[in-house]
Amino acid sequence: MVEWIIIYLVKLPGVLSQSCSSARFIGCGSQTVGDTYGAVVGGNGNTAQGEGGFVGGGVYNTNKGRYAGIVSGNYNRLKQPKSFLSGGSYNTVDGEYSALVGGLYNTVKGDYNGLGGGSYNIVIGEYNAVGGGSYNNVNGYAASVGGGWSNSVMGSYATMAGGYNNFVSSLAGAVVGGSENTVRGEHSSILGGFRNTVQGASSLAAGVNASVNHSNAAVLSFKTSTEVCNSVSNGSVHFCTDNGLFVDGERLDALVQKQHGVDIADLKNSTTQLATTVEDVATLVDLENRAEAVSNVENLLDQQSQLDALNGRLDGLTSALDSSGALLSEEDVVVLLDFEDGSLLFLLLWWWLMFCLLSRSCLLVCLLFAWCAIVLYFPSWFCCPPSSSSLSVSFSMVRVGRAIRGCVPEQQHCGGARQQH
């Protein structure tokens, strides 16, 4: 019986387009087998180009890999050796030791990857997998997406069971389910819910609008509002609820009140009142500081007014002294300076006269010598003698010295100010 079946297949037209010595097999239809040990069983427009490549059937499937196989489907592409594509449409496998079961427009690129099915799913990297779903994307190392819609895993050893529009980008991060959840912290996870975010490492979130920004922390948010429930600190657990936390059917804040006499609601009100009081105190302190600053400015202005008044009185006294002539004139100052600078010479002249008298020398010669010294050292006495208010010299010797030195008349040389004395 078996022999008759073999003879029948051999005699069918188009079953063997090559001799058996080439070890290639082409079934019915317009098929292509490019290398030895390749086979195309059925279908139409299928191609097996690699050594030992196989296409079981379908339409326009292309197998370019060595020892790789496409079972069926249409417009499927298998590009690398030792890979497998079972069926579906417009699917592509471009990696060694990778497999794609079926679906539509799915892509596997990389080695040791797997894609179960679904549509528009993409697997890139190594040792990654997508179980199914649509528009899911895995790009990492040993990462996976179980299913769902529009989920993305970009971290190594990360996983996502399913859900919608979830995202994991950290090492060993995980999202169990839910929608619009994001894990960016290493070794962190979101159990499920909506719009939860985990940024810290080794942290956990669940519920609605939970946000964990600390490490080794957990946030469980079950509020119906859109308010975000944030983590408190590293190593903390934060619960956000609308109606409290219950243990064995009894509300936890009621248990705390029973055991410690503390009412959580009253404690919240006291905290709010305390915060308001602190703000009021800060406002009062600020107003007091401003009032003190204004007072200091007013004191400075008063002191400036007093200084201005004293300056006015001083100017008046100066004017009065100038008008009364109490100040010394320039000529008197010159005379006083001459007298002060010549005190040593006076002393020497005094001792010279005493020596002359005691030694009984010529007294006239001694006086003449003293008079010449005075004329040379005190010229201002002979041209402008001091007024009556200062030192007054009326010796006739002065007049003689003035005549000898050719001094101008007193009225012309000393100025009109001297005439007033």
C-alpha cells in the first residue's frame, strides 16, 4: 500500500521539479527551493532559500534561513537560521533561535526571542517575549509582556503582565496590570490601577494616582478624587483613602481613638489650626519688624535735623566772630610765629648783653650787634609792627631799622586792615 502511494506521488505533475539526488522537494504550485535539503510542500509563491529550509504551505511566504521553517500563512518572512514561524500574515522573524507563532504584522528581531501572537507587536533584543495582544513593544534583555494593548518594556529583566498603555523602563521593574502606569525605579513594581508612578528603587504602588518618589517606600491610594497621593520619605508606607483604613471590619482611626484617646479628625483640625496660627504669628513678626525699621528711619531723620540746627548755630557764631574782629589778622599771626621761632635767639642775646656788662666791654658795640641780629631775624617787626591787641614794640631802634631796610610806609605795606587797630 505504501509503495503504491509513493509511486502515485512521484507520478503527479509538479511534485518533483528536481531530481532526488539534489535532496530538494517542491510540491504543487509555483514554488522555489534554493538550496539542498530544502522543501516547499504546498501553497503558492512560497520560497525556501536556505539549506534545510522548509515552507509547509500558504501564500508568498519566504524562508531565507538555514534549517528554519514556516508552517503556513501568507506574506510571512523568516530571515535568520534555526528560527520558526508557524503562521499568520505579514509577520517577520529576523533572529536566530527565535519563534513567532502567528498573528498579524508582528516582528521579532534578535536572538532567542519569542512572540505568541496578536498584532503589531515588536520584540527586539535577546531572550525577550511577547505573549500576545496588540501594539506591545519589548526592547531589552530577558524582558516580557504577557499581553494587553500598547504596553512597553524597555528595561532588562523587566516584565508586564498586561493592561493598557503601561510603561516600564527600569532594571527588573514590573507592572501587573492596569492602565497608564509607569515604573522607572529599579526593582520596583505597580500592582495595578490607574496612573500610578514609581520613581524610587525597590518601591511599590497601587490604586489610583499613587506616586512614589522615594526608595524602599510604598503608596496605596484608593481615593476617588484626582489628587495625587505622594510618598512621604524613604522606607515609608503611605495610605490615601476617602473613608479610612479598616482592620477586622473596624476602622483603624477608631481603634486608635479607643486605645489612646486620640481622635484623628480632631487631630487633623488641630493641625490645621496650628498651621494657621503659625502663619498669623509670622505675619505679626513681619509687621513688627517693618514698624521698627520705620521708627529707626524717623530717629535718623530727627538726628539729622538736630545736626543741621547745630551747623546753623556754628555758622552764626563764626560770622559773629569775623564781624567783631576777634580773630587774629594775618600780620599778627606772622608776628607771633616770628616771636615763637626767635625765642632761642632772644635768650642768646640776653646772655650776650649780660656778658658785655659784666666784662665791662664796649657797651655800644654789644648793643649794635644785638640790634643787627634783631633786624635780620624779625623783618616783619620793622615793616608791620604788631597791633595793640598783640605784641607792641615802640623802640626807636625799630624805626631806625625800618628806615635802613627801606620799608614802605606802614599804611601801604600792612593794608587797610592795620589802620583799624
